[in-house]
Amino acid sequence: MKKVKLLWVVLSMILLISACSHSSVDSSDDMIVPPKNQLMPLEGVWEIEDILTTESPVKNENREDWLGKQVQFSRDHMYLRGISLEKPQYQMKTVNAESYLLFNSKSLPSDFSFPNKEIEVITVIDNERFFCDILILDSEEIILKIQGYSLLLNKLSDHTGDYVLGDITKENDGNGEQIKDDKVETTDTGVLIGLRSKNTDSDAEDQYDYRTLWISSIHNESGPVLQMDHLFFPRRSGFWKITVNQEQRGNILEESILSSNVLMNESQIEANLRNKKLNFEGSIEASGYGSNSMESYKAANLITGQIHRRIDYVGNDYISIETTEKGMNFETSKLQLLPIDGLPNANSVKISDILGEMGVISIKSAWEKALNSLKIENADILYREELLENFGMERKLGNWRLKGRINYTKNNVFNTADYNINILPPSKVVFYDTLFVPWKNIKDRVPRALDAYTSPNKDIAIVQTKRELLIYDIHGNELDQYPKIRIDLKEEETVIMAEWATGKYVENWEGIFLKTGGSVLE
């Protein structure tokens, strides 16, 4: 009897192990696999039902461009109005609905409300660039935010079905009309040019104005040049703006550099700024400074004075600035590379943060050469502890370069000296910086050229002189004989940003630029 019981126990164990083994190998339903692309709420075919009106009225012709059009999502493609994204990234996050409305009030009607306390927001990324945001209302309705519009979509199908996204040329729009193949080569090009100029209305010599130009070329035909009164630029999280705020604190006049999403309302921007300042002041008070630190010296001497910040370069995630502080018996002028997400209180990036040990070796070597060349004595060097973070960006012969700065005294007079750092900025600081036309060829065509930029499509070049921006067509590695656009520059105005759009992004960027304050340059 005991043997029979023992046999049943052994058989049961074998069956159990066998079942578990079978499940672990063949039954994928029981396996937990982290999602590679968070698409599930979107997959299928949708139709644009309405354009949600905002402060900016929607023209009838623009409504016709969108209403009734279909949008399709799959893991490998997104399709919209003749545009096909291959292998898009879908990044999902859950946010508080009320907070989202506060931060994005410009993109939705003033009386709009979400059905739930929390909403899912899916950001579509194409080739490391922001394309659009999607708000999930429920399983049958979503809001697509693109080109400055908020579009209400209804679901038609959970599956793409007959819509063969892998072969766009065989697709149709539901009415038997063939959809154009988006893979045809295009020469559509657009560029956001950020400009800095001296503020001629101010008595202060260190105050500047900033603006952004939008320049486009569609099939070699120039579009209207657009303008905006601050710096407008793309990021993975959408389009952002940078402004400079001036504030009087007692006897100190200070400029702060602010960054925000273009869809945020002004009251929310001000609230965020107040919170950041309170957090920053609290962290300074809690940390304290040693009696020999530079911060203690500044606190003791900068009772009356000015703090000016000049923007030298704007990228997707980093900004390069020059900060000049002048006070009672105190002066400093330093270069800083700052993360945009940390503005206005961001700490300077150390060169090791972006270039590792090679960056440290390069800056120390260049620093020593500069000291020897200028015959600066060690005893005269100021703020030596800031060596690894006193660097920034500059333009030189059509490319962005790194440079460092030394603060020192000579005959009891404050001085600065800049030096070249012989290492290229990494791609996370400068996303695109290629000059397709040799600098010699540019100077041969435009002897007055100070700087130049060329598009990724190799179709247009922007040449800066002292008084103008000249836009040329490119033929091979030469500029066209004459510029097709001339844009007058203000006094001492220079380029500090160039962000390029090609193909499907040109229409997208121009639409958002116009919807968020851009206008035709007169």
C-alpha cells in the first residue's frame, strides 16, 4: 500500500514538472515581457472628426486639409496625410489632467475638460525628433496635437486591415483614391535661425535682444520668411522658447534665462519660476559655503552691482552662455554650458560630463598653453577651481567649437583670456553641424562672409555677413551665382542657433511656428 502511495506521489511530481516545463517554453501568454514600444491604445485606424478651437481661429481651408482624413498606427509605421513614419517610437506617460490643462492651455479650448482625473499622453518620436503628442480620452477617442492644432479623432478599426502600411503605394484612403508614396525624394527644407543683437534702447552695454527666423524652401521655391521675438526651438518633448528676464533685487540688477514649452500659459510659467527660485534659494541656504569659497566672496562683495547673461549658442538640450558679474571690488566673466531643463538655476556642466576623461585632458592642455603664451603667473589666476566648467561654444569657419576662459589680474586690473579647446563638441550638444560647401568656395563667392550654414538636404546655404543673411541655392559644392533671399540684420546681430527641418517636418514646424506667435517678416 505504501509503495502504491509512493508511486502516485512520484507520478504526480513528474506530471507537475512536465506541465510547468511545457508552460515555460511554449506558452507565451503567461510570460511577462516589458513593452518595447507603448502603442497598444493607439493601434488601428482613426478618423479626424473635429479641430478643437483655441485662441487662434482656424481658417476654412485649413479645416478642409484635416477633417475626414485618416490616421493609422502600427508598431512599424504611422501614417497621416501622405506622411509615413517608419519605426516610430511611442513614449507613454500618465499625467494629472488638471495639471496638463494648466501647462497646455494654449493648445486646447478654454472650457475643455478631460473625462478622467488622469490621462495617458503618448509622444511620437521619429529619428530622435519630436513629431506629435497624442492624448488618450478613452478607447474610442483621442486628441492628436500636431502643427499647432488639436485634432479630435474617432476610432474606425482596431486593425489596419487592408491598409498595407508597409507598401504605401498600394494604400487607399477609403474612397478608392491612391495615397502618394512619401518615400519619393524631396527637397523640402526649413531652418529656425536664432539671432542675438545689442539692445540699443538700453544704457547698459551688456544687454541683448533675441529673435528667431523661419526660412523655408519647398522644391527650390522660397517660402515667406517668418519671425518671432524670442528664441524658438525643437526638443524631443515638443517646441520650446527661451526668454531673458531682468529683475531688480535691492541694489543688484540680474538677468535670468528662462525656458518653457511654447504651449504653457504665462501664469504657469511665472508660477514655475517662483517655485524654482524658492527651491534654489533654499538649497543655497541649506548647503552653506566655506569661508574661502568663491560663493562666499561673491556674497560679501556683490551687494551692489549687475549680473548679465548673454546667450552664445542654443541646442536641443544645452545652452551656452557668458555670465558677467560686476560688484563692489568684485568682477568675474565666465563661460557656461547649461542644461536647458535646469534653467534658470542650472549648474554649469563640467567638460567631463559631456566628453569624459578626454575632455579633461584637452581642456587642461589648452589651459596650460594659454597660460604660457600669455605669460600669466599662477598667483594672478582667479577662480582656478572653475577650470573644468569655464567653457562654452563659439562659431569658427562654419562650425561650432569649444573654447575656455581664464580670469586673471594684471597690475591689479581684472582681465579675461579665451583659448581654443582642441576637441569637437559631442552630438548630444550639437546635433547637426556639417558644412557641405567648402569655406574657401563660400569666401570666393561672398568675400564678406563671416559664417555659413548648409542644409542636410544639401540644397540651400545661409551665409552671414556683417549686415545681412544671404540665402543661396547649392549646386554640387558651390553656391549659386546670386542669393535668392536677402535678410537685413540689426546692429551687431549674429547667429546663435540653426535647427534644420527636412521633408515632412517642414510643414509641421512652420505650422507650429505660426500658431505660437510667428508672423511674416516685413
